[in-house]
Amino acid sequence: MGSVPFFPLSPDFQHLSATWAKPGLQHIPQRANRFISTIILHMHKLVVLYVCVALLAGCSSAPYKAHKDTSTSVSGVRIDLSDEHQFKQILNQQYDDWRNVKHRMGGMSRTGIDCSGLVYQTYRTKLGVELPRSTENQAKIGLAVRQDQLRAGDLVFFKTGIFTRHVGMYIDDGEFLHVSSRNGVMVSNLEDSYWRSAYWKARRVQ
């Protein structure tokens, strides 16, 4: 990464350095400056690492609170959420309609959408159900469901980083519809090693 630029010393520190410039103490300021430079170097590396992980990991973080999009109207007919067959059809149709639309944080259109946005849009326009807009709040609604009891439409959540959370909609046979930060709208499988290790919990909308 190369050497870190010399950390500028304040006038007070320079005065202190001059005071310390006595036999046996003349190396203290230099050592202190090298120590500070080392700290800066490691902090820089940590920041770069965090940014890389955040970009690769997921699509929504807990502090992020997206605004609801009033341009997507609520469906006039509320679908029976316990009808798994119909739910699968709706989710598969959503996949066909939104396939490969790229990820964009806070997005709610064909030019880009995020994971909680796709959940919000699907439930609002196809099922007539109003959900919270953010992953953080979607993770608090409905009933907790064990992974071996998942059915079509259940929301599946993942811990994709230290602070990032991801959400998708379960379809069937381990598959779920979601928005990947790298590939956009897609279908993945819970048995894939990455998603298996990142799996957090599931909630069922009532």
C-alpha cells in the first residue's frame, strides 16, 4: 500500500518534542509519530475492508430506512396468502417481469431496485398487502417460521455482513426470489453454501 504520509505535528507537540530533546529522550517524539502513522495505516486498511464487504455482502443495512414509494398502487384485490399454489405463480411471474433488473439502494423501478423494495413492491401491487419499506422493519412483522416449515411467500432474512441484512421471498424447494447486489433480481437456493451460512430467520406475513 506504500508509506503513510508524515503525520503533521501541532505547535504544542513540536514544543513538547523540543523539551524532550534531551539525552535519552530525543527518540520519543519520532517513536510517537511512527506509532501514530501505524495506527492511521491500520485504520485505513479497516475502512477499505469494510467498504469491500459492504459492497459484496447485501443490499440493505439496519440503519438504512427507505421511504415508501407512493407511485406503486396497492392492488384492489387481496390474495389469500395461504394459497401456496397461487403465491408461487405470482412470485414466478414477478421473476419473469423483473429478471436482471439491477440492484440500486432505495430503488423502486426498472432502472434499479433493492431487496426490501422488491418485497414491498410485490406485496403491495400483486397481493394487496402494505408492508414496511426497509429490511429492518420487514424483519419484525408477521410470525416466526422455522426453516423446515417455509412455504411460498415467506420472507427469508440473511445476515450478509456485520451491519447488513438481506431479504428475499421464498418460492419452493429451497428457492427464493431476491435482489442480489451483484446480479440484480434473481432466484437463488437456500442450500447454496453462501446463503446457508448467512441464513438468519424467516417471517410469515399474515
